[in-house]
Amino acid sequence: MTTSRRAAARSSATAWAFTAPYALLLLAFGVAPAVYAIYESFTSAKNPGSLGLDSYAMVLHDFRFWPAIGNVALFMVIWIPVMVCGTILLALLLHERVGRLSSTMRLIFFLPGAVTGSAAVLLWYFMLDPQVSPFAPALHAMGLHNSIDVFTSSHLAPIFALVAFITGVGQWIVVMFGALQGIPEELIESAKLDGAGPFGTALLIKLPLIRKYVIYMMILAFAAALQIFVEPSLFYSITQSGSAWWSLNQLGFAFAFGQGDFAQAATVSVILLVLSAAAALFLVFRTDFFKTEVES
Amino acid sequence: MSSHSLATRTEKTEPAPARTRRTRNRGWKPRLAPLSILRLLILFGFGIFCLVPLIWLLLTPTKTDAAILGDFPLSFGTFDRLAAAWQHLTAYSGGILFKWMLNSVYYSAGSLVITIVTGLLAGYAMATMRFPGRKTILTLTLLSMVMPATVTVLPLFLEINAVGLTNTAASVILPASFFPFGVYLAFVYFSTSVPKELLEAARLDGCSEFRAFISVVLPIAKPLIGLLAFFSFVANWNNYFLPYVMLSDQDAYNLPVGLGALMAGSPALHPERGGSFLPITRPEVALAGLIVVIPIALLFLIFQRYLVRGILSGSVKS
């Protein structure tokens, strides 16, 4: 009894020796900033020393807050459906006939994912400028003849949606395609024997079976879209359309570095943190994606 | 079934059903032909939409600013012009481009090493040992893995600022070393591909856990190390928000933040705003973009398999 207890204590000491370096990183750069932001958000620049909801009241009444929410929401409303439909359509088409063509196309769809962040802004700034873009005929057909026509503030949400779609779609196609590969061959064969055409098989057999991956994609897309920063920030400094507080993260940045008001910056961060934590909690505990890991 | 074997199965079974299905379609359903054409049109159309911008980016630094405006967008200029663009770009701000390159390599490599060492150890321990606190760490790892890393950037700045470390390499390397997705990959890998018998044999031989890890586990973890290195490098090379917030000194920027500063600060992208004697024009900026993108694009092409497997084990399981 004592020896086995001692052995157990020794083996958990070993296990902790292995886990400790990572656990320190998790604590210092995962947990601590979240806790610190929550604390900081209850302080306020007006009443230093006392804790309260002043910063929340100030952020919620800031003239820039609700427009930023609206911009991010509009970006999501455009991007997420386009990405969901585009990913499903392309993955189903690729899965219709699996072979060399299908795997080559998957790689090609993936390549734009190499151009992200500031490089993506650079590339798509040029791609949307009718004066230099290889897509100029299409842009002219849409009535856009110079960069001033294209980069207006009302076009920003669709532009960011386009950039996010083209850089992210390849990765999601890989996921959806993997999910489609997981469907038992017999199921598809028997549907065909029952007379289902390619549309019937895709809509009635394949789509319901990959539904949970679509939900997974939507939750992650929601959490990612909340965070948008690079695109509006750089497009604003290049084209002067939008503003330095177009998105929520930009607003947080403006609070911290424009006004030196860390309490309000932390408040914006806490709002973003709560929303993405809700998405993450839902994904980890309410879907069966990570069930084995959580329960093991 | 593990994600791992799913990925290998995918590769193995691909050619066979394709062949049988193709012959069957040909014989039975000639009415499918227009649909097949539509399918190919959509796939190739989208493929062109993916490739054209990348080809444009490759060609543009070989042209003059005037040729970019006047010539066919997908034409090649001259190698001389490419060399000139390189000279202008490297002369910009006293050769600051080289500093940005070095910083990018330094930050990415630093985070990569810490991520791999800590991730391997923790993933292995959580997969093969049972200890108090394990479930908490695992759950926190899953949660922070599905939350975008950018959500903590501003709070991280407040924290790093409180300890006076902003504007240092550590302010970028250390937070980026916390890479829960890597730990998750290691955990999945060790849960599914280290045979229990192997570890028990090592323990019976009287190996300490650490010796067993070095001599038995590490040799079979080589594919995992490649996977971790790949994903960590891609994430950190492209990192913009964290270094942008942490670093105020231009000399400390990494390439993506430097590129952002170049785009915002030079008149290349908005010549209408007034003349400048700087020879930084569209081809120079495009070349800077290309320098940021090329390492990642090459990694994508070389390590396609890693890429697919890593992405699948992050989500697809059966």
C-alpha cells in the first residue's frame, strides 16, 4: 500500500517534470493575460485605485464601439456563408471523382493560404486595382474603373471577406474532403444502386454526414472573424478608407496606443475573449470533436 | 480510428475507386457529360483564380512601374529590372530589409525550438501517464487551441509591458512559443502511435522515464517533430498582430510587420499623394511581399503531406 502510493507519487512527479515547461507557458501566455485583462477591465482611467464597471460603461457608450460591432458583423455575414457554401461545393466536386486531378486541384486551392496577413493585403490591394490587376476586365465589367471606385468604405467588408475566403478555403477543403473520405464506400454505392444521381448522392447522403464538420468550420470562422485586425488596419493606412477603429481589435489598439487607456483596451479584449471562449467551450464540450480527449 | 490512419488510408485508396467509377460512368450514364464539363469548369476556374494572383506576384518585380500599369498584367519584364528592384529595396532605410529577415528567422526559430521541446514532453506525458492536473491542462489546451491566438494579444501587451519587456525579442518569441495546437498534435500522436509494449519493455529494462523518452520515444517521433516544426514555423513566420503590438522600434520588426510599414510609409501604393525621391515603387513593394511569401509557399509545396495530415488530425476523426 505505502510502496504503491509512493510509486504513484513518484510517477506523477515525473509526469509533472515533463509537463511543467509547457504548463508554465500555458499559465504565462494563455491564462495570465486573460486574468490580467479581466482585472484591468474593472479598473478605470478616471478613478484609479477603485474597481468597478466604469470602463465597460465608457466602452459601450463610445461612439466607435457599435459601428465596429456592425462592421465585424457585416464581415461575418458575408464571409461565413460564402466560405461554407464555397468549401462544400468545391469539396463535393473534388470528391465526385477522386484521383490525380482531384489531389492536384486540392494543392492549388491551398496555395493562396501561403499569402496571409500583410502580404495578403498587399496582393489583394493590387488584384483589386483596375489599373494593374489581371482581373481588370472583370472589375471594369462591375463598373469599377480605378482604385478610388474600389476602395470605398462601404466595400471594405466584402473585400476582407474575399481575402479571408481565398486564403482560408484550401485548408477547409482539405478538412471537408477528409470528412467525405470517411463516408463508407458501401453507403454511396447503395445510394447509386437505388438510382440516386450525383446531385442526390451529394445532397442526401454526403451532406448530412459531413454536417458536423460544417458546424465546426462555422464556429472557428466566427471566432477568427471577431479578431480581424491586419486587413482593416493596413487598408486604412494605404487607402484612407475605413478608419483606425473599423474593427473591435483596432478599437482596442486605439484605446491602448492612441489614448493610453489600458482599462478600456482591456475591456474590449475581455468582450472578444468572452465571445471566443463561448465558441470554444461550445466546440469542446457540446460537440463530439474532442470528446475522447476531454474524457480520457 | 485515429486521424493518423485515416490520412494514410486516404492516400492509399485514392486511385482504385477512381478507375472503376470512371469506366462505369462512361458505359451507363452518357447524360452525365455536360455535368462533368460543368464540374471541370468550376474546378479549373477556381484554380485559375487561385493561381493568377500568385503568378502576378512572381512576375511583377521584373517590371518597371510604368510597365506594370501599361503592359499585359501577366507578362515578364527583365532580370535587370528585378536586380534593380532588389537594389532599391535593400538600400531602403540603410538596409533595414536584412534586419527584418534576420529578425523573422530569429523569432520563428526561437519559438519553434521552445514549442517543439515543451510540446513533445507535455504531449508525451499527457498521452502516456495519468497524473493529477492532467485533465485541466488538456482541457485548457483544447480551449486555447480553438480560440484564435490574436484574442490575447492586447492583454499580452499589458502583461509584457507591466514587466518591462516590450520591444525585445523575448516579447515575441516567448508568447509565440505557447502553441497549444502543437501540444495537441503531440498528444494525439503519442496516444495513437507509441505501442504500450515498447514503453513497458523500456521500463522493465530499468530505464528512467527520461531515458526511455530519449532512447525509445524520440526516434519514433521524427514525423511528429517535422509536423510541429512545420505548423509552428508557418504560424510564426506570418505573425503580424503580436509583433506589431509588441515592437515599436523599426529595427526589431519581422518581415510581415516591415512589409506593412513599407506599404503604409512609402508612396509606392499611393503616388497621387505627392512625389518622393525614394525609388520604392510597386515592383519594389511586390518584391518585398514575395520575400515574405516564398518560404511559406515552398514549404507548402514540399511538405504537402504534413500539411494534410496535420490539418486532418486537428479536426477529422472517425
